[in-house]
Amino acid sequence: MNTFKINKQTGTYSDLLETYGFANLLSKIFDRLNLSDVEIYISDKGLYYEVSTTIALSHEMLSKISYFPLFRYIKQKPETDMSQFSDYFDYPVQKERKKERQNLLTQVYKECQGKEKKTERENRIQKIERIYNNEKQIDSAIDVYEQIQDKNNFPSFEKLFQNFYNNKNLFSRFIEEIIHNYGIFSELNSEFDKILKNITFSKSVTAIQLYNPNQGKGLKSPKANSISGDNFKSSWISESLKASGALSDMICKLVKVGNSFDLKVFVPEYKQVNYRYKESLMPKFKKHLKGNTPIEIDILNILLLTQIVIEHSGFMGRRKKVKDIVAGLHSVYQKNLGQNKAVVNIGFIQVPNFIEIGSKEENQIWIDILQEQRQIIGSIKELGDTIQGLLLYRRFISGSDINCFFKFSFWYAIYLCGQLSNKKYARAFSIETLNQFYKYMDTNELKLSEIISNVGFNAVAGAIRKSTVTLQYTPKESRKYDVRYGMAQTLQNKSKSKEDLAEFIGEFVALYNSETARQAEKTGKPLRLSVRENELIEFYTLLDSFSSKLVGALLASYGFALKTKDTTKPDEQEENIIEEPIED
């Protein structure tokens, strides 16, 4: 057999974990058989997931398999004797290393603030990362192990581990039964049932919420005629594979809500992927993941996943949309109730459908765009009014809805000016990446390129820029003109109709040109370009052809953006060290 099927039964990441766990099992089997050149593929077939291999497994092959753990056992306490295990996850040691690293990084950022200490800061961070990548390695799956070792999850995990560990003499028989369960005959045979009755074995175990977000303790009767507080039960095969899949492909992230931390769980869903390629992505994904608030982390996750897929797409060899490789991220929100966690939201964040892998140069453009947008979103604190802006951006990136990005552009222009006026950090979009972004987002219906290449549009956007963010990024003592505070808000309001926008821009340009001419008389030389009459006419021509909301949104994008070299003029933002407790 070389083709296996895992049915989609829950509509959650539970089925995916089972699939990834099964692929992990196949990979370990081929390693034990010294068949290192076998390729494993995972595909989404609609109603089920398919795992296929380039070499078929036979009964003779499986009979040669000796015991190996499907996943490592967890050492929960420092004093626990682990001499019986050749390999295990040392949670106390890993926990301490993670805490040490976080404290060291926090200390560096406190001691090395500001641009003048940027080099020292980077050198010290690199030294810390070398130590914890080499001498004191932190396992990339520590976030999942932290959840598994919880007192509510560990009993089920231990039963699954002991099923195999205590019956090593029957290991090859167990493996053969698992393989056949996903092959042509998808049910356990009666002979194997007899074997299980004669040994110490947990045929069914508690289906914990970490792997099964749609199942948990509470109401579970199909009709409202009774109440049961018992946990759901599941088969040893599926739960064993889910545990393995969770350790290889799950992300568990604590998110700050008020003074407490809830849990967000993510699992990527691939459309069609080579197993080796998939295995190389997750450690890199976790290494660069930032954010610790619910909406922000959704956005940063999907942007980072998209970027990493593009960065490691060298094997593709042809044009392909990112969404044809990875569909997106399953997302589950678990509310911290003290002793337990309760699932309060199950969702899916899609990879944008407009990003395509192409040439090396095209890929680099998208990497630059995604990197900039990750930096901008990562600098926004999820609090109060900013939640509205982040929701707009999440709807844009997950729903591939450019109209949401236009609305976000209005919001971000107001936010940016407000932050700068209060002497707080905010990063402007760069004009260069906006040009590339809108080029790729262009359609025959929108005709964005026609708007942003218009000389009148660029003259007006430049005038807005020089009256707002350019001045706000300039020290007060060096400013020659007054900052037009409230410009972003007014632009949003006036963009609701062509007449209002045309009148507003006309009045703004007249005042802008007057201030420019007055300053030129004082200094004897022009300090900035005026908007010429023909340029203003060209802008009005745009308004005759395009929606005022569209033109206004693009003005909000470009009018409050800067050239790349100017976007870091103020003190550079200090990268946030995520204060995240380690669960006991």
C-alpha cells in the first residue's frame, strides 16, 4: 500500500493533526527500514486528506519494525527518574532555558535603547541567539509540550505512550494495524481485538480539547434529554497520531487579555505538499513569530506563513499561487478559566489568494512587502480604537478583500498622524513597496496603476505628504511649515462624494501653494514644489473617471507614506520582547 486516506470528520484541525501524525509515522518507518530516499506527500482531496508514498509498504516490511516511540515522553519534574528512557523531553530544563533567554533579551533591550546603541544591541542579541541555538537548544515544540504536560492533558498522553512502551513485543503488529486502518480496509480486525483483550492496553482514551477543539467535557447528548459531564472518548489510533501531529505542526501561543493570558492554537493546512518541505517550515515559522494579542497574532501568523512559503519555494520550478500550497491557518481560541480552558472560538484564517510565487525577483518583492506589513502591524498595540483597524486588516488579508485595505488605509493615516503628534512610534508605509503592492493588486475593474501613475494624483499625494508625515518626522526646530493636523480625518470624510473631495483638494492645494510661495519669498529659494494648475486638472480628471472613495483611499495610502530611506527617521522602534508566562 502506498496511498492512505484520513476522513474529514470534524471540520477542525483535529483531522489535520491525525494526517500529519500519520505522515510522521510513515517517515519514521522508512527511516528504520533505511529507505531515506522515499518521498511522502500530503494532499487535500476535499472530503478527506490523502497521504501517499513513492514506495509501497508491505507486510514483510512492517514485520521487521522494532519498537520506537511515536513521540517523546515528557519529564515533568526535575526529580523524576528517566533512566528507563533513551530519549525524552526534559520540560523543567527546557522551561528554564526559555525563561533565561527571555530575561536576557529583555535586559538587552532595557540597556541598549535608541539608535546610538543599535549595533551593541544587535551584537548582544546575536550572541544570545547563538547560545540558545547551539549550547542550550530550546526545542521548537516546547509551546505544545507546555500544554500537553498540563494536568488535564497529560493522563491521556501517558496512556497513549504506555500502550506502545509496555507492549514492545507487539509493536510491529500495532504499526501494521495502524497502517491498515488508513488503507483499503479501514477497520480493526477481530483477531487484533483478541490481542488487545489479553494485554494492558487503553483501547480508548479521553479526547482532549487541545487536539479536538470541538469536543470537551460537558453537554454531549445528541438530543437535549439528558446532561452528561463525562469526557468524549476516542480511539487509541487517532489520538496517538494527533499527539504526534500536534508536536510537529501545532503552534500554541499565549495571548494577553487584560491581566491574564488566554491560549490561541494554530495549525497550518496544506493543499498539496512534500513532507520534507513541510517539516522544514515549522521551526522557521516558530522562530520568527511575534505578537501576543488575539487579532494581531492572527495577522502576523498568516503574513509570516505566507512569507516563509515564498522564501522556501525554490523547489517549485513554475508559477504557483501560495494558496495552492498552503490554504491557511486553523485557529482556536481557548479562554483561561483558572483550572481549565474553554474553547470560545474556532476559525480559519486564509492565505491571501492574490500572492503568486514566480521568479526570484518577483518573490523578493513579495517578501519585502510582507516584511514591511509585518513590521507595521507588529508596531500597533491592540487596544481601544486600534482593534477596529486591525480587524479591517485581518478581513483584508484573510478574505483577500482590497476594499478592506482601502478602509485600513484611511484608518492607518489617522492613526499614524495621531501617534506622531503624541511623540509615539509609528512606521509609515514606504512609497516603493506601495507601488509594488498596488501593481500586483491591480485588476481591469480597479485600474489602480492608472490612478497611482497619474501626475495629478502624485502631485496632490506629495503635497499631503509634505504637509503631514514629512513634517512630523522632521524635528520641530527644522520645520519651515505648519503641520496640517486632522488632514487624514478630513480626507476620509470628504472622500464620500466627488464634489466634497474635489472642493477639499482644491482648497488644500490653494493653501499649500500659498504657504510654499510665502516661504520662498522669505528664503529666496523654493523649499518644496507647488502643485501646478495642469496637475490639479489631471487630478480632477481622475475624479471624473473613478470613485471618490477609491481615489481618497489611495491618497490616504500615498499621502501618508514616505520613501524607504525616510521611514526610520525618528528613533527606531524597539522590537517588543513578548512577556509570556510559561505554564506550570
